Amino acid sequence: MRFPRTASNIEHGSAAFRNKSLHYSIVLMLAASAQADTLEQNLARGFVKGYKQNEARLVAIDEELHSLPQPYLREPTGTGGFLTHEQKSSTSEVVLAFSWEKPVELDAVALFPLRLFMDEVYGENLYWPESITIEAEIDGRQNLIAQGTGGQPLIRQSLPELIEFAPVSTRRLTIRCTDLPQHPHEKWHAAGFAEICIFSGANNVAPQASCKASHSRQGYHVLAQEFLTDAQTPLGLPELSSHSKTHPFIKKFGFGHKIVPGSYKLTCTYPREILIDAVRIDPAIEHSYGQSFPVRFTIDLLDAQGQVVQSDTTYETFPMRKPGLNPHFSRFPETKAQAVRLTVYEASQPIPEAAPAIAFSEISAQHKGVESERATLFEERYRGKTIRLVTEDPTDTKAKLALSPANDGLTHSGQVLPLRQWIEGLVRRQQLMEEQMILRQQQGKTVSDIAKTLIYGSLTLLLLVIGSAAFLIVRNRIRMRGEIRSTRARIASDLHDDVGSNLGTIILHVEKLEEQINTAPERKRLKAIYRLTRESVFGLREVLSTTAPEVGRTQNLVAYMDELAGLVLGKTDYTFASGPAIGEALLEQTLRKGILLFYKEALYNAKRHSACSQVEISIRLRDGNIILRIKDNGKGIDQDALKQPRTLRTLKQRADWLHAHLEIESAPGAGTQLILSIPQE
């Protein structure tokens, strides 16, 4: 449909055209890349039932589509069509009534979707009702004769719906529309069609009918009921696409001659008189769609003597609006004539820089929607000059090239088809495209399922390989750990049996020797041997309980600390106190080792360096911390010495290793107190 062209319309249309062109280019690229066979496609051909048959069917569909009419899908052309006023509810009924003076035999109705091209809305299937019923008046009563398919098809592309029914003779046909669609951006509803054709066989009798439409936008320059049957659709020409290059008929006039001086006449003469009820003129693409179509013209039917028998003077004084890509029809009562004459009074000048001209791709005489014979004689008259062309004369090469395109049976892009045949071809195209879409979806799903199966199968195999490798690694590690534990147990058993027994024997011998020796130096040495042996026994048992719990057992650390204080301090008086449940807090091996190393170092420092006579030892739990306190009454440490990094360095290192806080309190003559606070984890 063609609307008044404003700057915003043109800009919007150009952007829409670019977007659609890009979309179609991408689709074509993807379709070309899809031609290469993949592993999944080869597997589908070999193992999936029906896949090869579907491929063959898709090839057959492509071949048939190539032979069918190709609709024009770019910027809509022609008049606007019909659109109702805004309706508040989708349940409103729109009634289209067609009446003829005499009964006509009808057998089909073709409905073209409304295709708008405006600033606020662009759509290919706007306002198509969900429910369409067709009634005919028979013996004074309305009878339902057909219904539309209802709903939206898979593919529309502005393609028509052809509703065929058993032939019925009537003077009145009614089309009722309900379940009206909603505006894309507003809350109102409406129904609309670009064109309605009513067929009696091959003949479209809708233009001869009187049409009344409810809720019509009467008086509008577009979208009113008079455009329902003007034979102008948004799809352009009823033609069959051709790949051969054809030439339109073009006649250019001198600059400044937009008003043709004395008129221009083109006469097409047929070999004999024929029945004519319409003359069709197809526009040519020149500069813009249909813009070089004659502006003011008349069409005459001439008899064998060249006398006018019928005339269409509609546009003799009133200029014709541009038809876009749609043909123009001049309709007449059924008349016998032998020639058609086109007289042009005003030509088009699409752009100021171009010479005024008229251009069309075909002018043909028709009878009941079918083209009659081809013209064999063309005559052009302009400014007193006459050019005649006889098509059978091989010498008229130059004139033939100039005049013969006026009636060579070809439009600017293909062969002229009868209207109903064109519509049937478009309907068949829609059916094939829907079947093609369904088959391609099925084929794509099959290939996708195979691809997923291959991916999941590969992943499963990979996971099995990884799982098997992991299982072997874990099993090997478990076996190695078992061997290590077995070796540890054997070594621990040997240590317990041999070294532990020997250390116990040494302790017994030292105790007997201590009873027999009275000299102080020897008794001192024996005590040192006894202490070291007891420490070795405790250390051995600690190692055994850690590495081989089944051989060694956890020792009582608190009792050993009490015993160790007596062995290390000797004759120095000491007290040892422990809090309740402290033993349960000292089970972790690393903690036991760290506390024991710190404890020994603190006792040795008190014994060797403090010159103390009394040591107080306590270990308790307080506020979630293990508190070890060691206090002596020795000579103490100077404050300046305490600040030196080397002072009590080993004790500080042991505290850091335990992540504990060490507090040192000392003064000359006041002894030293160590408080180690170890947080429980």
C-alpha cells in the first residue's frame, strides 16, 4: 500500500528496507553454508528413518517453488486497502456486503492481508480477523457457504488466503469477521484487508459489485471500502517470475513537455476482432515504482474500421494516482473490438533532472480475467509523425525494439498470469513454504539430537576415561598407604619390642646402681642417665601413638610434665598444679609436642640460669585457652635485657610455632614468670 510520502515515511521506509535486505542476506548466507554435509547429516541419512525421504521432499519443494509466482516483499505498493474504525472489543462484528445487479455464479473468495507502511506501524499481517465466515443469499435467505481457516498461518508474507466452495448463484455475498486483532501498540481492535477478489471461474467479479462495509473509514484517501476491490494489492503484479531480461515500453518527451503537445497515441491492433471486457496496463520500474506511469490518459476500443466502440475517459482530465507495482485496469462491457488505443495527455517527470516520460511493461486486452491474443501491428502517433510496426516483418528491427515491448506478454520481471492462477500459485507457495518449514525443523531437530548424542557420548566416554584413571590412581594410593601403614606398624612394633624393652632395662639398672653408689658425682650422673632414659621412653611412646596407634597408646602428658619437673629441677622445690579436663585438651600430637618442647626449655632455663630455690608450675583451661604458667624466685632479668631479641629467643620461637601468646614478667631480684596462652582450635 502506498501512503503519502513524507520525509519521515521515506526515512523509515529506507531503514526498514535496509534491515530486511540485511536479514535476507544473512538467511541466504546461512542457507549457503548449510549446503556442506556434516557428520551429523551423514549419520542421519544412514540411521534415521525418513531423513533421506525428507531431504528428497525438500529438494522437490525447492523445485516447485521455483516454478511458482514470487511475491513482492519489499516496500508495500498500491492503494491502502480497507481498515475499520477503532473497535473497543475484539468481539465486535465487521460485515462486508457485495451486491450485483444480476445473479452471478461464485466459487471462490481471495483475501489479501493488510500490509501497512507508516511511521508508527509496520507489519505484514496486521488486523487479520481470527474468524471469517462467508454467506450467500439464496432464495431470499442467507446461507453459510464457507469459513476461513482461522488463526495465523506459520508463514504469511502478505500472501492471500483462497477460500474455495461449491459454485453458488447469488446476487449478494456477505463476509463476516469477528475475533478482531488488537493494534500493536494501542488498546483498540480492528479488521482490515488489502484486497478482496470474488471469483466466478477465472473472472474476478468483485469490481463489478456494489460494496458496503460496516465501520468503514469513508472519505479517507486510503483504507476505505472503495479500495477493497480496486485490483491493487501490496504484492504488486500477478506474474510468474522470469530470469530472462525484458525491456519495458518507454517513451520520453522533450524537457518542458510534461503536458504532451497534441497528445501521444499508441494503438495495438490484433489479427481479428476479439471479445474484450478489460484492458490491463502493467507499470514498469523506472526511477521509482510506477512513477513513470501515464498521469492523464484515455483508453479506447476500436473496431475493424478504426472506429471507437468503447472508451474509458476516467483519467482524461483527472490525474491518476501512482499504482505502485499494481496493474491498472480499464473495464468495459463485453465488446467486440480489433484494436486498443492509449492516448496520453500528461506524462510523468519522476525527478526534475529527468525528461518527462511514460513507461509501462505491458498493455493487454483481456476477457474474463484472461489475456486475449497478442497484437500484430503497433502504431505510434506523436507531433504529426506516425511509426508503424508489423511484428512479422523482420526488417523493422529498430522499431520492433521500441514498440514491441508494449505487448510481448512479459512484464518487467516475468510472464503475465490470470489473476486466479496467480493467487492459486501464491496459496500453493504458502502451503509449500509451511511444509518446508516443518520438514526443516524436523531435519534440524534430528541433526541436533544426533549432535547432542555425539557430544554426550563423547563426554560420557571422556568421563569414563577420567573416572577410570582417577580410580586407578586412588586405588594405587590406597594400596601404597596400606603398605605404608603396614610398614609403620611393623617398625613401631619392632621399636616397642626392642628399643622400648632396652630402655626399660636401662632404667632398672640405673635404679639398682643408684642404691649401691653413695658418692655424689656418680649419683648425679646416674640421675642424668635416668632422666634422659625416661624422656626417651616418653618420646618413643609419643612417636608410637602417632604413627601406629594400634601399637602405642597416648601418654598422660600432665603426669609426665609433673614427673619431668622433678627430674629436671632435682633438689629445687617445685609445685605442680593442673586444672580439671586439661588432659582432654592435650590430645593433639602437634600441640603436645610444642607444649613439651616449650616446657623443657623453660625448666632448663630456671634450673641453669635463675639460681632459684622454688618453682611454681600450673596448667589450666581458661576462657577457651590453655594457660601454662611457670614462675621461679630466682635472680630475675633486667628490663633492658628483656627487650633484646636474643633474650629467651628459643622460648619465643616455641610460642610462635604454637601460635600462642607469651607474657614474660621479670625484674632483678624478683624472679621470672612465664605465662603461655595457647588458643584452643
